[in-house]
Amino acid sequence: MTERITQLNKEVSAFCGTKAPDIEDFRIQMLGKKGKITLLFDDFKQLSGDEKKAVGQLLNQLKNLAQQRIAELKQKADDNDAPAHSIDTSRPAAGNDEHGSRHPIAVMRSEILAIFGKLGFTIAEGPEIEDDWHVFGALNFAPEHPARDMQDTFFIDTQNADNPTLLRTHTSSVQVRTMENQAPPIRVVCPGRVYRNEAISARAHCMFHQVEGLYVDKDVSFADLKQTLLYFAKEMFGNKVEIRLRPSFFPFTEPSAEMDVSCSLCGGKGCNVCKGTGWLEVGGCGMVHPKVLQANKIDPAKYSGFAFGMGIERLVMLKYQVRDLRLYFENDVRFLRQFR
Ligand code: DAH
């Protein structure tokens, strides 16, 4: 029996299984109901008292050795099978915490409104389906103005030839709606979607967004307009930015100007974004034409006002270098994800 114990001791010490099922097989072979060591205990029971004394200790040692060895090898095998990081089963499943992102147009829109909000401008909105009067007539567009042409404007219903229904081509229509409903002082910004009959390309789209501004009160001057736009530019592009007003023409303002900001990329030195000029155009502006005030029953002898309009896509382009207008409406998540 001693011999048998010595032999099994060797067998146990030599065993070095690494896979959990092999180790379990070995345990059954040794310590299972019919295991080699278990059977030795049955034999042990047949021994006489003296023999038991001699063998008992050795047999117990063998059993302990086998149990220890098996436990050690099992632990190692478990460690090998476990993933590098333990799993936290209480964590929410991956992917469920994705919230999406805000559209760059929406981000820019609220940035613009927040800046003018600080100057006391409130938000006004109007319909996208408009009539000729609000888009053109009340804004002093001559009857033969090209914007009134089918090629430039989407008409919806031309049955009423004097005042056809159309998709607004600019947010200046909201100026008119505001003046209709509100007496001066008026200080509003009007964000919204506008439509023009253009072929879609990187630089033109049939649908885009503008923010219109209107300020009507006593003694509103061109200096007020300039200061307001300068404040806006500094808030939007940083303190170093400069603005430039170039004489221009709009039927609804007199005098009218085109507003440029110094190129934030090259700091005004000239680069390919500003086409070497150092300036970037952001919108139009001017003093509200007396005829527009009159058309809206505001006395131009008493009141004056300024107005401005800028493209939201244009501002996103200048701030984030988005060069292709089509990207805004294609809903490619790789593009949208970049704005938060
Ligand atoms: N409505 C003009 C456009 O769509 C932009 C504009 C220019 C708005 C001058 C104004 C303004 O209020 O004063 O091109």
C-alpha cells in the first residue's frame, strides 16, 4: 500500500493540466467516487490497527496534496480563461448612451440669437409660404424686379396675379410682418429657412437659412448699425476681428451696404479662403428705406431704423471651414457628429 501511495504521489505531482475540463477529469480519476485515492481509503479500512497507524498519515498527505494541486491548477485555468478586464454586469449596454448631436445650422442659429439677445433683440418668426406683398411689395421691390421672376423664386399659386403665393426668398418678409403687428420701438432678429430657384451645387442651394435683424426707433443712425454689427462680429469671431461696410443696393434700405469681416484664418493678410482679399462677406445691411416704413404705416419723419440680413450657412462655413453647402442637408452622420 505504501508503494501504491508513493506512486500516486508522483502521479499527482507530475500532473500539470492547464485546461479546466482536463483538470476536472484528473480530479475524478483521483478523488471521484471510484477514484484511485478514494479506493485506497476503502482498502485502508481493511487494515489492522498497526498498519493503519503506519499508512494513515501518508494516505491523508496524498489526499491533501491531490486536493491542493487540483485547486491550484483550476485557479490558473480560470485566470487564463477570464477576459483582460472583469465585466461590470451592472453597466448599461454599450451604445445606449448615444445622444446624437446638434446640427451645425442649429448650433450657429442659437449662437447668433444669443449674441443679439444680449443687445435686447427679441426673436420673431414668420411663415415660409408667403405672398408677394410681404416678400417684395412692402419691401419696395419694383414690379419688374428680377427676384419676382419664376427663374429666381418658387411660386406656389399665381392665380391672384397681384399678390401671388410663393416660398419666401429671404427673411426680410418677417420685418414686414413685425412692423404690421408692432409699433416702434422694434428690435427683433428673425431666423428662418428661405428658398430660391437655384441649381444645387457646392456654392448654391435651393434652400438655406438666414437671420434678419430690424431695429426701428427714434433717432436710430447708421452709427448704431455699424456698432451693432461690430459687436456681433467680435462676439462671433473674437475681439481682433474688424468689419468693413461696402456701399451696395437693396430696394428696402437706403443707404445699403455689404458687410465684410476680416478673415479669421489669415488675420486679414490674404489666404485661399478669403481669396487673397483678407475680407469675408457675411451679409447685407442698411437704413430702412422710408418707403418701407411708410408701407408699414410707420411715419418716417418720426422714426428711423436699420436692418441687416445674414446667411447662417455662410457663417458656419466661415467659422468651421465647411466648404460645400450640400453637406448641411445630406444628413451624413460623419459630418453631423463633428458638431455638438
Ligand atoms: N434680404 C437680403 C438677401 O436675402 C439680405 C439683407 C440685406 C437683409 C440688407 C437686410 C438688409 O435686412 O438690410 O440677400
